[in-house]
Amino acid sequence: MFECNLRGDIENKLKAIKAAAKKKKVVFRGNVEKGSFHKDVIMPVLGKMRVLGGNYRIQGGIITVTITVKPPTYNWDKKETEVRDFIESD
């Protein structure tokens, strides 16, 4: 779990987050209060697998992101920094 400050208009920031998620083939559902996201991939032999999942809550200009599904070998410190930088940008 991590928290980020949302700068500027929260609705516009959420639209930008949704657009960025769509480009990365991440399903993003929610509104200015709460929501969820996930990414599935098709693996040979194994079929459809969820490789990323989580939820968020926005309160008082702060977004709390909780990752509930993640690959064990992924560098999450780096990814959290990237996500945090994007969310907190103007």
C-alpha cells in the first residue's frame, strides 16, 4: 500500500490515469472516491492469468493505492516510484 498527493483537479487527474492505464492494457474501474484495476495476460498452456490487480481510495486529495495481485519477481519499488511520480505530477 502507498499514498500519493493528487495535485490539481481530481476528476481530470483520474481521466489521465485511466487513459494511461488503457494504453498499458490495464482495466481501470472507478470514480473520484474509489475503484479497482487489473491486468490479465494470455499465457501459453496456462491460459488467462491476472498479473496485476489492486484498488484505490481517494480522500482529501490523497489517493491510497493497494496492490493485491503482483508477480513475485517484479521490482515493485521501481514501479511504485513510477506510479507515484505519474500521480503526483501536475
